[in-house]
Amino acid sequence: NKALADVLHQLGIKELNPSYSTGLVWGGQEGRTVKKIRSPADGNFISSVNMATADDYEQVVKAAQEAFKVWRKVPSPKRGEIVRQIGQKLREHKEALGKLVSYEMGKILQEGLGEVQEMIDICDFAVGLSRQLHGYTMHSERPQHRMYEQYHPLGIVGVISAFNFPVAVWSWNAMLATVCGDVVIWKPSEKTPLTAIACQHIIREVLVKNELPEGIFNLIIGDAEIGSLMSHDNRVPLVSATGSTTMGKKVGEAVGARLGKSLLELGGNNAIVITENADLEMAIRAVVFGAVGTCGQRCTSTRRLIVHENVYDKVKERLVKIYPNLPIGHPLSNTTLVGPLIDKDAVEAFQQALAQVQQEGGTLLTGGEVLNGDSYQTGTYVTPAIVEAENHFATVQKETFAPILYLIKYSGDIENAIELQNGVRQGLSSAIFSSSLLETEAFLSHWGSDCGIANVNVGTSGAEIGGAFGGEKDTGGGRESGSDAWRVYMRRQTNTINYSRELPLAQGIKFDI
Ligand code: NAD
């Protein structure tokens, strides 16, 4: 495991077990449940982490509450300066951190590096934002009165993240929240805690150097129970949760019951529509990247391909030719395009979905095998599958977090394709490939795609941080990252100021005493 040792050395991490006494990482003390982390790439043991208890959680909340008292008083552009320094550190460690993401989660190195680049990009975005947290001013109906609105920090923002983007999604939340003056408690996926610990090390250096409390960024290593404590906790005004719809419903209910705020980023069932006016070669490239990239484990992975009957056979033929030649292997190898699934449970879900869809009448065109042999000993490598199916099949309606692409035929005009695209419970990402303005504008219109993301001649996955990211319906409705997503991390206040010696009431009400 020399490669990993090198990575950790570059990150300045001597020991991955978080049992050091920075007060930042909890769950490190003796006597806790120990979880062993193995790489899905080769099954090698990387490190063990101690899972946090409810008492640990209490300590983290207290540390965060204390830090908030200091942090909220730091002017926003100065908070931006701290985030700028974090971005700089991430640049220095990009290679090492990208490798660790890749090795712990199983995505290929290019995608691991891309994930770290997203963290750097959001830091840059947040630095600029730190001077732009502005509200409106309004004209008052009362003489010599002034009205305006301002945004104040909320307090503690709880971030629950999923395994498939072990660090990027946290950074989207954390960097925005911190320039907004909030403090963050991060509960990463219990499947990928190590990259989280590495990030915490990097941030800690910046905080210590700037003589700031370490409780501004907190990390708690735990499972659903810790996430649940956070969701029920009145001291956490906002919980941002990324993961499955099942998890999001539980978090949403718990936070809603106490009238807290939640930002939910949940599952997708994303489709690409290929019309008869599409540039097919361009479309195919987008489909393959969208469907097999990260081994089908992106929330924006392409799961359904809705193709016009006039080009259907051509598209099918091309895809069935490409799929068997996809280089599947160790994610750190330069030639690999498809890495492993995260664990054997994911492999089982993949196989079950394929069996079920065939029972429903689907036809498996290619892939669907679990690989074995020397390079695939972990049992986590599969061959990406293509299935001819119909949109209403129960299997097609749900998100299976694995590389299965459902090929669906449509006939007639674009409205039929839009109906199929919208005919699922999820509403995250969607795309159309067409050079007809009539078709693409229809897809983007108010009767077009019902997703939070709708693209033209761009696939469903691979969003830029500048746009607001999120989706509708079972995807949860939250928006994070770019545009004005920052507003959710702040509380809004309307202020009316009277600079006269009278006290006129609004709406001309007379109330003489
Ligand atoms: P998951 O739902 O199993 O777990 C996600 C996180 O939620 C983990 O940290 C887990 O510990 C926590 N959790 C689970 N149950 C909880 C509960 N009852 N209360 C509080 N926390 C709880 O998801 P996963 O397998 O890690 O990730 C895959 C899923 O995430 C897919 O559905 C994918 O589409 C989704 N995802 C969505 C987005 C998005 O932005 N929309 C991004 C990435 C992943």
C-alpha cells in the first residue's frame, strides 16, 4: 500500500485513525465501535475509524456553538479570506486528495481530481460571494422612512453527505455557509470517512494559522444515527442532506416537525432525449460518459435514453458496439474508464434490478456481468448494462445506483418524448440532443422538462459550480452551489428606519392615544 502511504504523507497525515486531540474530529476516543475501511478498488484495508456516540455529538455541537459566537462577528469579506486560503491549500494538495478520493470511493483518478477541482472552484466562488451577500432596498410609503433587507448568519449548518461525492458536495455547502457566517458540522458517509478526515486536516492548518476557533468546521464520523440526532436537533437550524430519497424523507420529516430548514439533494432518474434531428456521434459520447462514468454512481448519471424511432436502431447499434470495449479496472490506472461499484450490496442491487427488469419484459442487450479473476478479486467490478425497456416498468421508475442504461423508444413529436422524460417521480437532471430549435426550446419551456437541470446538447452529468444545483419532486427541491443558492444559509431580515420626529403608521392607520 505504498501509493496510499505516499498520498497520506503528501497530505501531512501520519495516522488516519482520527484519535488525535485537535478537538475537531470526534468519535476518535477509545471504546467506540470501530469501522474498517477497505478500498472498493482492490479490497485492501486502508484504515479503521471509530464511530462517534451521542456524547461525542453533544461535544461537537457545543464546540460549534462557541465558535459561532466568534465567527459571526468576523466581517464577511474576511471570512472569504479564510476560504481563499483553504482553496489555496486544496490546490497544493489536489493530486494527493484526488488520489485518496479515487482509492477510497472507487471513481477513476480523473474524476477524483475533478472532484477536488470542484472544491477549489467553490472556494473561489465563495470568496467573491463574501462581498455580495446583498439584499434589496425598498421605498417606504411613509415620509422620511427607509426600508431595506439584510441577510444574517443562521448558526450551525449540519451537512450530511453521500459516498459518491465524498468531498465535493460538502464543500459546496460548507464554503458558502462559512462565508455566510455559519459554522458547519459535517457528517460524511460512513462508507467514505477518510477523505473527510484528510480535508479536516487541511482546513485545521488554516484555522490554527489564523488563530480562529477550530469549531468553525467540525467533522463527526458516524452513521445514520448521528444524522438522525442532527435532524432532530433544534440547535441546528439548517440541515443539508445529500443521499437517497428514503433518507431524505426521514430527514425532511424530522427537520420539518421542528420547523427547521432542510436542503435536500436526493436521488435522480435522469434521461437524455435523442431526437431524429440530433448529432448522433455527439449524443452517443454524452450518453456513454453519463451512463458509465463513476460506474453509474452519480446522482446525475444517465439512466434512461429516450430515442426517436427513426434513429433508434442506429443509436442502439453504436452503443452495443461501444459497451463491450469499455476499459474496466483499477480506478488509479490511467487507462481505466470504469471503476468498481462501492461495495457488494451495490453489486447485488445491480443484479436484482437486471433480473427484475427482464421479468417485466425488458431485453438485456449487453453487460450485466460481475467480473472475477486477478484484477477483479473484490467482486465489485461489473460490466455496464444496456436494457431495452419501457418507461412504466417498476424497475425503470426507480433509481438503481449502478451502470444500467434503459433504452426507450418514442415516436411522433417532441411532446411524447417530454412526457416520457417527466414520467418518473425524480426530477434532477435531463438533456435533449437535437439541432432543431423547435424541439430544444419546447424541452426548455414551461411545458418541457420538469427537472432542476435541463441541458441542450450537453449530457445529464457533470454540472458546473456556477449554477444552482438540485432537483424537483422526489429529488427533494433543494438548491446548492452557485447562483443565489447562498440565501438558504442565511436568515432574512426586513428593516424599517424612521428618521423623522413623527410616527406615521403604515396603511395610513390613525391610532391616537
Ligand atoms: P444514503 O441515503 O444511503 O446515505 C447518505 C447519507 O445519509 C449518509 O451520510 C448516511 O449516513 C446518511 N443517512 C442515512 N439514513 C439517515 C437518516 N435516517 N437520518 C440522517 N442521515 C441518514 O445514500 P448513499 O448511498 O450514500 O448515496 C447515494 C444516493 O445519494 C443516491 O440516491 C444519489 O442519487 C444520491 N445523491 C444525490 C445527490 C444530489 O445532489 N441530488 C448527490 C449525490 C448523491
